[in-house]
Amino acid sequence: MTTNRFLFLAMPVRLTLCLFVSALMVAGLSGCGSSRHVSAKRVSSVSAAVSGKGSGASGASQRIDVSGSLPAETRRLLEEARRWMGTSYRYGGSTRSGVDCSGLTSQIFVNALQIKLPRSSAQQSEYCRRIDRSELMEGDLVFFRTGSKGVSHVGMYVGDGRIIHSSTSRGVIVSSLDESYYRRTYHSSGRVERYYAMISGKTGKNKGKTDKNKGKTDKRKDKPADAPDLKQRMEESPVSVPAEDLDRLLAGVSRKVSEKVSEKVAADPKASKAVSAAADLTAVASAAADKEKAADRVRKALEKKRRDLEDIIDQKVDSVISDYFD
């Protein structure tokens, strides 16, 4: 009897916990999902049940155009990206049977250009050279902040304001950067330097430029052959001063300057007060700096505890998901 009563009372608690976990999963469906160990099949089914949309693509055109005017390296990237369209999402995956966001960008670059990128989206953000969003061109990477821990999602720019990426709910698709979700979570854009070095000079941006120095005469040619060169003369007959003599000379000059300043300050009451006030301010500033350092240590300790708690929560959520959805 007691056991039945306990089970009856525990049912609302279990139901509330299930609803809470489902809400957490639905809230993170559009990101890369790097902090959620959930399979693509499971996430897609939950998303479909909640939103009623199934696994359809975004409103952006899913076509990736490969113009013949683009550099060969860029065309290879886009053609490789085409081959991944429709691949399902899998956390930590990097194959056609399932791939996550950073796995997709890594595989595109290594397969097309033999350029090996770091594995996570955050590491890829640090690896790239930061560029402005207005500078984006095909092959650049676009980073998003879908959670509270900085960069957590990445896609590759394919032109016309669109990216190819691996969505947790829809797999590999093309999305528009103008969609409200991506405008809200946009973090930064980056350029892979090795790739950019390959296409430099092939984009047509340097056409029509002339050498600014072309036509200019070298003034050094007009110098007579026997004109004395100052640098050469100094190298041929350098002035040698023993180091100890130079140190004594500098010390004497510094001492004389200090004595002159002290005399001026002592003769002027206002200057004396100013020096005293400056000393007091220095002491106050030093004390304030010590307090700021102590406060900074406290902030760092609190931030570490916050991260630890987030990790614990993530582990608990993963455990609950395994219990109720496996």
C-alpha cells in the first residue's frame, strides 16, 4: 500500500521532468548540438512531434551554384559541399551516414583541398582570420552562438547570403543568413588563410592595378659614385665608448637632474604640495589595484563554479534523456 501511494505521488514529478527535458531539447534543435549527446534520429522525431513540421528544409534555396568564373579551389569546395546535401545529423559524426556542423566543414576542406581544420566549431573560429560579414565570399566560415558558451555552431558560406551547415533537426541543408534565428545567433565570420592563399590573384580584385613605383626614377642613381656614404663611414670608423664609462656618465646626468628637480620643488610650496598629493594618489591607486586583483580572483572562482555546475547539469540532462528516450 505504501509503495503504491509513493508511485502515485511520484508520477506528476516524472511527468514534469519529462516535459522539462523535452523543452530543453527543442530549444537547442537549430544549433550544432555539440553539448548534447543525442542521436539525429531521436532529435528529429522529438522535433517533429513538437512542431509538427517533420524534417523539411529551410526557406532558403537548397541549390548550390558553382560558377565557372570562380577559382578552381572554390569550385572544388562547393562541389564537395553539394555531395553532403541531405546527410543526417549525428553528434561527433564525420561521415555520410551522419555528421555534425564542425565535422561537415572539416570534411569539405580536407576532401576538396587537403586542408585539415580543427575539429570543433570554437577551435575553427580561433583558427580562422576574422573578417567582416560584408566581406564574406564562397568558402568562408560563419560562426554562431546558440548557447551561453561562445561559438557553438558553424557553417560554410556558399554565396547569395547563404550557408551550408548540419542542423540537429534537419541534417545538412542550406540556410539564409537573413533568417531571424541566424541573425539573432550570428557570432562572427572567418577566413581559412591557406585556402585564401590558394585563390589570391585569381579573384580579379587586383586587375587594373599598376605598380605605384613604375616610372619613378631612383634618386640614388643620381648620386655621384664617389659621394661619401654616412653609414659606410660610421661602420669604417665607429666611435668606441667603454660600457663602464657610459654607465657612469648616465648615472651622473640622472643624479644632477634629480638634484635640480628637488631644488625647484623645495623652493616652490605649491610644487611641494603637488608632489605630496601625487604620492598620496599613488598609494590610493595601489590599494585600489590590490582590491581589484582580489575581486578578479573572486570573479574567476565564481566563473569556474558556474562552468562546473553547467557541466553537471549537462551530464544530468544527458542521463535523463537516456533514461526516458532510449
